[in-house]
Amino acid sequence: MDARDDELPPADPAESLRLIARERATTARRLTPDPRLLLWPWGLAWLIGFGVFFLRFGPDERVYVDMPDWVPLTVLLGLITLAGITTGFVGARASRQVSGPSSRQGAMYGFTWSVAFIGMAVLFSRISDLLPVPDANLLWAGAMVALTGALHMAGGALWNDRVLYVLGLSISVINVAGVIIGPGWHALIVAVFGGGGMLVAGLISWLRMPR
């Protein structure tokens, strides 16, 4: 029985290579989560959350927008929680199509984020009341950003993702600069360069995905 035309292998070797490349790109798109859905929720959370911090707790304790002291931290934590739920859902959907070591690596990496932030929150909740409000805010914000930068770098090294590693390194450098400059300015720097950097990184990663 003769094979149908669509079952015959391509006669041209170049066409065979193009077919292989297309299939690889299709598989990569199906198995790789959209980086915009992984980074943009966090970028928006930082841009808005730390922006609110700056408006309430500006440099030299200046208040640009009068609001209760608890509002900035509540807004930031709420947005971060929402971003975590969103990216966790996206990551879980992608991991269902992958089994073996890669799936376990992703699950352990995500669990590491949760454990690290819970441990940090428990520790700082015990000592932040002993500090003046500007210093307590800087402690929470600086540690949160430092942990995020370190985990991004670890993730970039784990999956050989240069964009993620450079993003984590940039966040770490920005955080150090903001902490040195002091309360108020730290929130503005992290909002603009940290949150904005995540938005840019998500776009770059998406543009670099196989088409």
C-alpha cells in the first residue's frame, strides 16, 4: 500500500531541518510558561506596592499622600500574594505536562520561595516593633527585595536562564543602592527599577521564545 502524500518524509534535507525546527519550537511553546505571566504580576505588584510606600513614607519622613500607616504594607503584601497565586497557577499548569527531575526541580524551587518568605516574615514581625517606623519599613522592604534577588539568581543558575539571573543580579544591586541611600528613596528605586525591570525582563523573555 502506497503511503499518503502527507505521510511521506520531505525529499529536501533543508525542508527536513525546517520541519524539525518547527516541531521543536512548537514543543517549547507548549511546555514553557509565558514569561509575561510569570514576571509581569510581580513587576506590577512592586511598581504599585512600593510606589504606595514612597507616597506615604517618603524621604526624610515626608508624606506625599496622607493615608493610615498600615495601608502601604497591606497593599504591598496583598499584591504580592495575588502575584504569587497567579504565577503559581501558571507554573502548575506547565508542570503538569512535564515529569521527572524537571518537574521536581520546579516544585522544590516554588516551595523554597514560600518557606523563605514565611521564615523572614515570622522573624521580622518579632523585631520590627523595636525600630523606628522608617527603619522598620526599610528592614522589611530591603530584606524582601534581597531575598527575591537571590532566589531569582538561584533560579537562573538552576535553569541556565541568563535573563532571570541578570534580573536577580540587577534587583540585588538596586536593593543595595536603595538601602544605602535610605528610607523613602529605597521604595521609589525598587518601584521604578525593580518593578519596571521585571516588566522589561518578561517582555524580553517572551520575545526570545521560539516562534
